[in-house]
Amino acid sequence: MNGEGRDPGRIEGMEAAKAAEVRFVLFDIDDTITEDGRLSEESYSALWRLARAGIAAVPVTGRPAGWCDLIARQWPVDAVVGENGAFAFYMEDGRLEHLFHPEARDPGSARARLEPLRDLVLSDVAGARVAKDQFSRLFDLAIDFAEEEPVLPLEAAVRIRDLCESLGARAKISSIHVNAWFGAYDKLSMAELYLARRHGWDPVRDLGRVLYFGDSPNDEPMFARFPLSVGVANVRRFLPLMKSRPTFITAGSHGRGFAEGVDLLLGLRG
């Protein structure tokens, strides 16, 4: 897998020929383009630079459907993949469109199956709590371990993940939440489904057309899949937990690192 067993290189190692192929920039949101929960000026400006360059930007996030509705409507992005791959929202002819993963079918059933996970985690892990954005989620459970106080250690996040998996759920650790859901999908499978359906992207021919930015273990499927993958500097905190690492790491952290990578990409393209 891409990056497995290797230390990532410096972002300056990206080659001009590879940069010229990129047509899609996919990226995580929390702690990749934000810091302390705020979207930085550098990040938002970088999104506009990508749009002006004709490169489709697609956030790929664990954030909920409610947030994704706003992002698809108001940010300069091509689409947004949300809830760790349950769906993609995008604008077409002035209308918000939804593409759901085939295994994300019934929000009511999903919530009922997730309730035992919630109860187990809250009873077993001191300080764990349901994320405050849970009210606008359709298909997953988000447990907050680091978005708000008290910030729990990574060991607690690993324990939360393991508890969810013990009941048959899929679970991923982000920089702030542990997300759990039922269904054979993730960020990668939904991103590829969206790119193929809407843009005719081919998973063999077009791997080099994608550049991915992330910062945490829930980005591992993307780091493993795409030859051009970038971790912003704060990903170093999680490298001991990661089997699949980004190809490159930026000098800057959070949104500064994202803007650094975008500027290098656009500079190499000429």
C-alpha cells in the first residue's frame, strides 16, 4: 500500500510531470484545512485558487449531512463526501443533488443499530461524549474525544474504536472524533464512486489525476490508494498509529500546510 512502512518525503519532492496530471484535489476538513475548529483564510483562499485553475476540489469528511448541505452550496468546491463515505452532495444546474452509497440506505435503521454502540462507549470510556453535531447526522455515530474539553488521550480513542468494532461496526479515528457506522463503505469508496459517476474517472487509468490531503488515521484508505497524497504537518502526531502513510508531508500544519501544498501544485503546473 502507498506509504506503508516508509517515512513520508518532503512536499517539495512532488514532480512537475505528476502535478500536471492532477485534475482533482480531495481533502479532509478537520485539522487539514481548519485549526482549533476554524476554517483558515489560507485554506479558503487556496480553494478559490484551485477553482480558478479549473481543478475540482472535493472535501472528504466525517462531518454530518447538515454541514455537507451548506458546504456543497456555499464553498468553491465540486462536491463534498460526508459521514466517512455515506454520500456525496453536489450542486448541478443550481440544485443540490445527493449521491448515496448503495449500503447507506435507511437513516432510521442506522440510528437504531448505532444506539447500542453509543451506550457501550459512554458507559465504558470516562469522558467520552456524543459529538455535538450528531443531531445533523444520517448514518453514523460520532464520539467526541478531542473537539471540546475534556480532551482525551489517543489511547481512549483507540479504546472507543475497538469497542465499536467489537459490535460489528466500522470505526475510524479522526483528529477529533471516533466515527462508527454499519456498511462496507469508507471515504475512499464513496470518493471513487462520485468521481466515476460524475466525471468518468477510471480507477486504473486515472489514479494520477487525484491529489489527496489529510491529517489523521481515518485518511489511511486515501493515503494507501493515491500515489499523490499529502499529510499536513500535524499528521506526525498520528504516524505511530498508521500503517498507510501519506507520500509527502508539508512543512506547515493545518490550513497553512494545505495552502503550501496547493501553491506548490499550481506552481509546478505553470
